[in-house]
Amino acid sequence: MNRTPHQYAFRTNLILFAAAFSALVSYPAVSKAQAFWGQYAGNDQHSALSTVASQNLDQVLWSTPVDLDPQYSSSGVLYIHYGSPVFTQDDTVIVPVKTGAYGGFELEGINGATGAVKWTETTDYSVPPHDWFPSYAPAITPNGTLYYGGAGGTVYSVTNLDSSAPTTPRQTAFYGNSAYAANMAAYNAAIQICTPLTTAANGNVYFGYRVDGTLPAGAPAGLASGIACVTPGGAVTYMSASAATGGLAIQVPIGCAPALSANGQTVYVGMSNSAQGGYLLALNATTLATQSMVMVKDPRNGNQALELDDSTASPMVAPDGSVYYGVFENPYYSSKGWMLHFSANLSTQYTPGLFGWDDTASIVPASMVPSYTGGSSYLIMTKYNNYYETGGNGLNMVAILDPNNTQVDSRTGVTVMAVVESVVSPTPDPSYPGTGATTEWCINSAVVDPFTDSVLVNNEDGSLFKWNLATDTLSEGINLTSGVGEAYTPTIIGPNGAVYAINDATLFSVGNFTSMPGTPEPGALTFLLGGGAAFAVAGWRRLRRRFKS
């Protein structure tokens, strides 16, 4: 697809600069076997734990659009969740790109060192009916096969990703290629993949799908909204959400990427009637039969919690096998939700974390926080917003929580996971001048860097920050855009240590200064924390204002 001059402007000088001096950039030593980010939140447990050290946030190395026709609301907000880029072992970045105003996608294979486009693959995928525009997120299996969604609930697969021309795509329908071939138009109109793809260690691919239209006569039995699996050999399995839950009128929430246990035998996924509430299920990874199921509940009152289609919260499986899952409150109270915590078999519910409805928790090894003296081997990192417009103090934070220690939430009186460290967004919210309210942390999965004891967090003020847990400070930051209200997006560390963040419909690669005369030394702080990011964006309105009572 041709680019306009405006779209190419994202790449011009920065790409040329990076290409000319790439040999001078100081990259950490990397094992190719470790430098692999194959799916949303990095792996099939969604732990978002990097296997390489991040570079300094000194400069934008290159950038590229992830949306060729972004649709801003009348108040300047982007109501869209952008899908996560994925990386090969040899640093080819596969970027999902929205090409039209209300649909249309392509995938670009980009050289991670220079930002140059190596190849482009189009897809006939269409999004399910939605409110906020849902994410489109491909995945790479451990053996280097890229899977991405297609029309009619099908998936395409290609290999040879590090070349200038991947292999011819193979299309697979989870309900059978022969059924799909017999009536493509009807299936294309009726079925859409509704979640990011998740790949397992054995190469299986899992995803949720919706049946929102009329299936053709003779459609396979039991074909209704649910979860599907495609194996590397092309074998297919699916389970309707109704069958998985014993006959409930229910479906997989849009944006809820399935997660797998460390041994690959169990798949965790949310299922919900967004108006009534939801469940968390553990399924057999081979047959997709239900092993266990638990109703998710609002810890304030015991009501069935909500799993909203506007969310991107996905299950995260911790090193001890327990499962974390973010849900929304019921009834609406403060637009914060809860980070629920269950045993591996879902039979035991532990202390919840505050906030969670549009967030996937990240794993933080306890050794990353020198001040921590508790007994947990790992902690979790989540958003910890406190929205001014819904009665909070407006101090939007990110926090490190201890799953085995507690405190009482002052607003609700609920016992929640204890906060070990937290950091408030440094930028005053221009929508609420003089109130002390701050902008939101714009993340649905934040990458954790155990090599520098830091977490990479993106902010709606248009900046990317490195939160150093050893000092509990925003030790580095870089301004990317003037700031925009937008749905949450992931941060990632690439194979060479470059840091990736999406802001205002653009993917930015950020890293070290080159060793050129006259340039600041590596590690220089290019953003003045606490003062330089108060951008008064006209008409800026919070994404979460739609929940205002």
C-alpha cells in the first residue's frame, strides 16, 4: 500500500540517521534464543518480563504509523486499542497497521535496527461489532511462524520473516477448511476473531472468536462464539463459550488474549455477558474442555464483576502457577475495577489488587526492589489510577503490589494487595487545571526489565518513562508527542534493547545516543520530569469519562 508524504515523514531523517550510524550504537550482548517477543505481553503466560536489558531513553531511533487513518473524537481522543508489535529472534519487527478509517489491516516487517520496511502482508480480516475499536494483534510461534487473523475467523500463517519476502500465506479455518471453502462469503460475514492471538511452546495458536451473523446452512455443529486452537500441522479444535460454561449465553470478551500455564496443559480465558457479568475458565489445552470455572466478583459487594468489551485485560499466569485477571466493578463506582488473583485450579481466590479492569499484570522479581523485605519471590506491576472525574484525588499512578501482603483501601474499605512502591504521573491533567489531577499511564501491559531494575511505562502526556525500582524514581524519560487521550497500549523491549511504545497512532523505537561528537552522553535525561510535560491539549477528555455517573 502506498504511503502519503505525511505518513513517510515519520521515518525519514530518523531512519537515515539510524542506518548511517547503526554500527556505532552500543547494544547489549544478546543471545538470539532470548531475544524473542512473540505475542501480547511477551509470552503465553503474559508475564511481560524482558530477557534483554533496555537501552537508555536518549532518542527516538525511528518511528512508524500504526494507523493510516486515525479517527479522533470531537474532543480529540483516540478510542482504539492498538495491537502489540512482535519480534523475531533476528530483530524483524512485525507491526500491525490499520489502513482504513473503520477497518482494513496490513502487517509490516520492519528492520529493528533501521526502521526500514522489509515486507508488507495484507489481510482480509474484519473486526467484530464494537464500541472502542479493538486491537488486531498477530503472534509468532517459537519456530518462527507468524500467525495473523483473517476473514471468517480464519488465521493466516507465513514463515521466512527475516527476508524481504515471507512465504505464501496459508489460510486455516478453525471449523474446517472445507466448510469455509463451501461458503466463504457467509462465514466472512458471520465470524470474526475477537482477541489477540496466543501461541504456545508447542506451536499451537489460541484465540477467541465471535459469531455475530447468520451461519450458512450445513455449518458445523456447535459453531457459536467461543475459543479455538490451530496446531502447526493444521489440526483444529474449537469450543463454544456456551458449551464451556454449561449453557450460558456468553462469549469471550473482545481483547482478552488467552493465557497458558507454564506446562502448556491449561488455557485460561475470560467469558462474559458484558451486561450481566463474567467468569474465568481453565480449559484443557488440547481438547478445550472445561477443567474449572469461577465467577468473577466485585470484592466490594460480592456482585458478579463485569468483563467489558472495551477492555484489553487478559489473564496472566505467575511463576507459582496462580492466575491474575482484571475485571470491572459492578455496579459502577469509580471506574477502577480490580485485579483478581486465583489459584491455578481457580478453586481459591486470594486478596485482590486495586485497579485492573483494563490492565494485564506484569511480573516483577522481588530482587528488583531492594527496599522490599517481605517474603514473596515475585511482585506484580499494575496501573493504579485514581480518576478525578469519578470522585478520586486524580493522582494516577503505577504500582508494585505484593500478592502476599495486604492493606485496606481507604475509599472502599476492601482489603487489597499492599503497595510496595508507586509513582504518580508527573504531568498535570489539562482537563482539570488546579485540581492536582495528573495524566494517565497509557499501558495495558508494561515490560519489566530485570537487568536495570526498571519498568517501561507510557503516558498520555506523550512521553515514555523508565521507572527505576531500585530508586523508586522516574530515572529516564523522553517526549514522543504532544500528548493525546487514547486507549491503553503495550510497551516492549526489542531484541537489541530498544524500547518500543505507541503514542498518538505511532510506534516509536527509543534507545541510546550514538557516539557522535557533540551529542550528550548516554544516560542523559532528555525530558525534564515534573515540569516539561504539561501540554494543554485543547479539548482533551479522558477515555474513561464515558463511565462518569
